[in-house]
Amino acid sequence: MDCGRLGLELRCDNKNTTTIVISDIEYRVLAIHRDRHILRIAREDLIKYDGLCSPQIIPTRNSVLNSELFSPGLGYANVTLFYDCQSSISSRSTLGFFPCENAGSTYSNVSVATRNNIRPKRCSANVTVPILRSSLEGSLNSLLGLKEALKRGVEVQWYWKDSEACGKCNDSGGACGFFGPAENQTVFCHCPFMFDNSHDDRQCIRIVSSPSPTTAR
């Protein structure tokens, strides 16, 4: 039996970095708003040092924020990064063309496009990633601006069919747990000492102890 919902696991390292995996892609967790069930995340392989020019996109790993557990928040837009293209991208459809100057970079250059129907020919790779829509307003006119836009991240909201039941368990003093296969997990409420489970195993109820018998004098 697991203590947490599969797919919502947070991982922490010795550098105080917290990450989460969504649809097989690792994201850095920048903020958590538990009251609103919101995470602010940024794609880990693109925001680490020189990650923009050495992304993990073989095979192509587009960011997919719509899933069973997550839905994208407001105020984001998708951009597509094209690497080492042999044909140019129209200036009306691209936000910039930047060389990758570090010796260890996987690719030589990257172009940033905002339209989904843009498909330049003979590119080595491409990947679609969400950024804040406000970042499209002129801050992507340099490689540094693009990196900063990616580091700001975007918000996603987590929700699943038993999230309300899990909240009731926590409110009753228990710890929400799950069992069963990943595609059909069932909630179980782990209750502390002096508490017992309700009839449906989803809430904790305080055990009322019997009064001690009065000693006759």
C-alpha cells in the first residue's frame, strides 16, 4: 500500500531541488499552492546549465500538461524549439534564431517558433514547451531572454477523481493512502492512534473509550 498517489511523487536531492515527472518528462517544482492544488513547474532538461542547447529530445519529448492528474493553468502558450534547421523560418512565425556557443552543446543553433503549423525542413530535432504568455511580449529577443522565460515555468493544477475523499481523510486527522494498480487506485485513510476507520475506510473516527469503573470504598 502506498502513502501517496502514484504520479504525484515529489523527488528531492541534496541541492534543495524538487522535481516531479509528468508524462515521462522531469520538471523542476518552483512553487506549490496546496490550497488551490497548483504547481508551478519548469522543464528540467531545458533550464539547467546549457540545457537549452542540449535538451533530452531523442526521441522527441514534447511537454504534455494534459494528463489524468494534471491540467494546464491559465496564462501559458506553447512555443516550439527547432534545432540545426537547414531551411529558415519566416520572421513572422519565429521569435528568434540563436547560436549555441558552448563547446559541449549538442546542437549548433536553435530557432523559436510560436505557430503550430511551422515545420522547417531538415531540422535535427524539435520540441514543444509551454511558457508564460506574458513572455511572448518581447522578452524572447535574446538567448538569455529565452532561458529566463523557460526558468519562470508555468502553472498546472492537479486533480483526480478521489481528491475530495483524500481531503476528507486529511481533515479527519488521517494520512491519505492508495492501493491497487496505477490506472485504478483506491483511497485508504491511515488513521493515528486512538482513531479508527469509518465504514468506507476513507475517514478517521476517534475511538471513545469506556469509562473506568468506580472503585467502591
